[in-house]
Amino acid sequence: METNRFNIAEPPSAEVLEPRVAQPVNDAELLDSYSQTVSGAIAKVSAAVVNIRVQSARREGARNGAGGSGSGFLIAPDGFILTNSHVVYGAEKMEVTLADGRVYEAVLSGDDPETDLAVIRINAPDLVHAAFGDSKAVRVGQIAIAIGSPFGFQQTATAGVVSALGRSMRSQSGRLIDNVIQTDAALNPGNSGGPLINSRGEVIGVNTAIILPAQGICFAIASNTAEFVTAWLIKEGIIRRSWIGIAGQNVPIHRRVVRFHRLAKEYGVLVEGIEAGSPASRSGLREGDVIVAFADEAVASIDEFHRHLVAGVIGVKSKITAIRHTEKLELFVVPEELLRNHSRN
């Protein structure tokens, strides 16, 4: 007899025919990933965030003994704290309250009004400290969490997103600060100097300003700027730097322009404003120019440009390479010393 060459499928089992019943989950699994991310990031950093109370008799227009408060965060286990310059300006006495309630007197280690950053120190060992992240890796839309002491309410956390990058703004004292991160994480008076962190608990900015009466428009100094400034403040106490008098913003350069002029990088610094009577105004630079090199070294960001404006180039005729529309220009500027006797409001 000839055998059947065809296989006859067996009927499906009862287990296959019956629909699967969803397994119950516990409350912990119901916690959404966003909440877990935010709470986890806060847990990593909150112990490093401090409240700073200042007493000063030298604030312009203030009564003797007038004081204020702000925030800061530990950046080293031996008591160095980063905060805003305007928080500690003119302080005769500073008290720092740690997250665990301990109170210490602090002294000023260094101050840089031009970036609105200052470093103070307390005498305490083995402290929990925060780690800097890379602000170049920050992207619009990513989670941003602010921690500080608004109106004296210590360890207050608010969450939002990064709203924009590369902003330029003036602080309350009138100084121009470049490469600022904009966020909608709510800030209030007293948040100044506290950290803005990412989802991994890394510091991506130092909270510095809000715009009143706007809502959801807050600013933080980028962490790469803060880390660079902090190192000098701890080492020297001040940053002696040169100045040419422009406001700038990081921008991409069209690839055709990059290839045509054989530029080293695809980004540059857009000149948004030029101060009257400044070295830049005498150099021939114009608003709308894109700076791509300083002293024949490629410049792709505000941070890179600032690193060239050091004490060594004060009074030195230096070449600036810029793109104007599609034309490549070589201009010359003589940087001046950035004076520290700025007025504060």
C-alpha cells in the first residue's frame, strides 16, 4: 500500500485556543518609568545640595545686617561648594546648611562675576558631592531637574525639560552671560546656585535666573562652562581674562560652506551683538558674522572661544577668522583686559 506523503496537522491544544489572562502586577511595577527616572536622579544628588544664608552690610541700598539666601552644591568631598556670584556678593558672613541639617560657616574661595559663578568652602571632610555632566551632550527636550532652596524651602525639586540651548542673557547685575541653558523646570528666588541635573543625576547646569512675570522660562549656566571656571577659582581665586565685547551663540555652518572653505569644524560662534567702543567694534566684525577661528585655531563654540580669551592675549593683535554670508574673512582684534569693577544692581 502507498503511504500518505502529506502530514496532517494535529488539532490545536486547549491551551492555544484559550486566551491568555494578564498576570496581576504589584504597585511598584505601576510606577511609570518617568517617575522612577526623576526620583532616582534626585536621590543621587540631593545630599550634595546646600542652602546658603548670607549676611552683608555692603549691598548697595541695603540696611546694615541685611541678608539673603540661595542654593549651592558640593563639588568635592573636602567642602568646596559651587554657587552663583550674585548669591555671595558682598557677604560678611556665610552659613551653609547641609541636607542632613548640619550648619557650617563658609569662606569665599573664588568669585567670577562674568559667569555669575563663585566657589565657597566649609571645613568638613568626606562630604557627598555631585558630578558634572557634559553640557555639549545636552539636547532640547531631555529631562531637566532643578534642586534648591526657593524661599528657604530646602531640598525642593522641580522637573521639566531643556527648552533651548546656546542662549545669551544678562544677569540681574547687567552682565552678559553666554551659552546658557533654558529650561521650564520651575525656579524661584532662592534656587540661584543650585544644580540643574539630567536623568542620570549629573549636573548639566547651575541655575541662575528667571524672567518675571513669565512662567516656564528659566536659565542655567552650562556645566562645561561651570567646570572650567570652577577649576580656576579653586586654584587662583579669580579668572584674569581678555575681552573683545561680543554676544555670541553656537550655530551650525552649512556643509557647502565648510567644504568650500575647508573649515576644520561644522560649527561656529554667531555674533549676535557688539558693544559700542569695544575691541570687536574696532576690528570690523559685524552682527551676523560667524567666528570659526581665533589665532588660527578652530572655534566651534562659545566655550572654546572663551578659552582663547585668556590673560596671555591681552593687548596682543590676534587674528579672527569669520564667515560673512558665504565669504571667509580675516580680521584683527586687540583684546583688552576684562575689568572686575562692574556695577551691580
